[in-house]
Amino acid sequence: MSMSHGKNQAEQIREISGTNPLKCMKCGKCSATCPAFNEMDIKPHQFVSYVANNNVEELVKSESLWKCLSCFACVERCPRDVKPGKIIDAARQLVVRERGGSYLTADEIPELLDDETPQQLLVSAYRRYKR
Amino acid sequence: MKYSYYPGCTLKNKAKDLDAYARASAQALGFELEEIENWQCCGGVYPLGSDEIATKLSSVRALNEAKEKGQDLVTLCSACHHVIKRVNDDMKNVDDIRFRANNYLKLDTPYAGETKVVHFLELLRDTIGFDELKKRVVKPLTGKKIGAYYGCLLLRPSGILAFDDPENPKIMEDFIRALGATPVIYPYRNECCGGYISLKEKDMAKNMCDKITESASGFGADMLITACPLCMYNLNKSASKDIPVYYFTELLAEALGLKEEA
């Protein structure tokens, strides 16, 4: 299902994530359980609310896109099965799928490595940060 | 008993121990791990976007190869297990993904999630049994107080991973008991180590790993065990407490008296 250009970003986020943010009952459990909460400028529960209200301009500029760990704590513990982590990932996808939207470039890599860096770290980071 | 085996990229390089001790232990316990041919990297993280297909194909190829051999697919690395198990669930239950992945791969027979994906720990629990494992132990790790570090990838989302109770798992504690050691249960054992965040946000990963190791030490653990090379790296790199971290297979091989051979 390719993205048509006419679709607004909120719709694209819903489509990529395959979730329905309107199911949210605003209990805040996602943010309460998020290990990256302190580092996020927009918190997981706010992410859900922004997308529900079609207000996503702030989201694609948010630092939170690069702080989410995909640890699925919010997904596991959401009583309404909204999957906030998938919503954050979909916003991240919107950014990295744009030309120049990567959070990681090959040039940066050598400086970030040490003797123990597992391959798993590099492939995982590339998958999340770059298209 | 023969199983298809998917080692994954890191087990061929920085995490050779995780692989070597597992193979030696498997042989001693009477099952054979047959490495699938020409496996490709799983990608390390499951592609969350519901429109992602290409990034799931390497997992489907591995799954299909096991299917063609009529074998279960055994994994060791938490990340490979997580990715392959979730892609398998997609191929079984998500019509759109199954349809498009099969269109792309053009296999002789379409793949529809037939393969059973089994983590090495599940094999010990469900096929060998921890009671039986205990009988095979020749050098019990008596007196060692070991904290199991689960992390995220083996447990969540529990509906698909179906590995153990995601909030109060016990498979690794039962494993530790079978080896003759004492498990230490501590609150942060299923919290995230930071994962891939440690590449660019090193302080953030360090803070998270400090919480984990302080929690484990505080509850009396002398060492931690993990199944994940990235958890191992993050815990070793980032944690301020000096608590050793081992792959669970290393302790297994030690208890089975195989450590020198492996």
C-alpha cells in the first residue's frame, strides 16, 4: 500500500502503524512505564493524543523519535491495545523515508564504534534511524 | 533430534561464545543444531511499520528453509528470536503481509507461518525439561547467586512471543536452579538496557544499565546472565557497578562439564 501524496501525515501515521489512537482512554500508563520518559520532549501518551487529533506537525520534529527504545513496555502494558510504540515508530518512519531524514549517516559510524561493538547494534540502529 | 538453527550475524563475530557453548551443550544433551544455509541477517529489530515487506524477507527465507526440511527453527540471540518469531506471526495471521511477501519470493509452495520458532531456552524447558537437565549437570554451580537479565526482546509483546509471563518470568530462574545455582529475583530484570540507543545516546543507555545492575547487586546477585549480545555489550559498557555478565550458554556448558572443550 503505497503512500499517496494527498494523504495528510496523521492519516499516514495511522496507516503505517496500523493502530487506532481513538481507542485511547488516557490512563497514561504508557508514559508511566516508559524508560525513556525523562528524555522525551513529547511523551508517549501525548503522541497518541496528537495523532488522534490530527495534530502531527510537532511530532515529526520531536526529539522523542530518537529516544524511543522499541522496548514494547508501553505496548505490553496498554490496557486498550493502542500500541503507542508503533505510533512513535510510524512518525519516525515518516521522517526517515524523506530524503535527508536519517538520524544516522555512514560517516558518523567510525567514531561511534569500539572494539566490542556488536554487529547487532549497528544493524538495529540502521534499521531504526535510516531508510 | 535435529533442528534447523539460525545463529545470526553477531554470533559469527562478537558473540562467538554464545554460539559455541550452545552447540557443545546441544550435542551433549542429544540434539543437533543444523545451521541453515545462506541465512541472511534478521535486521536486528522487527520492522514495526505495517507496510514494511522487504525488511521481513530474510526472516521468511530462514523460516521457509526450516519448513522445507520439516524442522523447528532454533534461535539463540534474543533479537533474532524476536524478529523471526514476529515475522512468522505476520506470515501466519496477516493476510496482506503473507500475500505480498509470497508474491515477492515466488517460492514453490507459499509460506504461511508453518515453522515453529523455538528459543534455545524454550528447548531446554519444553523438550529436554529442567528436571532432566538437572540430572545431566556434572559440575553444579553451587553457591553462585545469579540474576537473570531478560530485557525486552524475549518477553514482549507477550501475545506473540509467548515466551513466559512478561511481568514475572521464571524460565531463566528455573534454568539457574537446574544448574545448581541460586537465582536472584530483582525488579529490573525485564527492563530495557537501552538497546540500539547506546550507539548515539551513550549516557542514556548508561543510566538505564546502572539501574539494572544496581538493582541486581542490591538484591544480592554476584553475576548476571543474558541471551542477548546487545544487552551484554550495554551492561558491560555502561554499568558503573562491576558485576560480571555471562551468556547463559557459557554457564550451561560449565555445568555440563564442557567449558574447556567448547
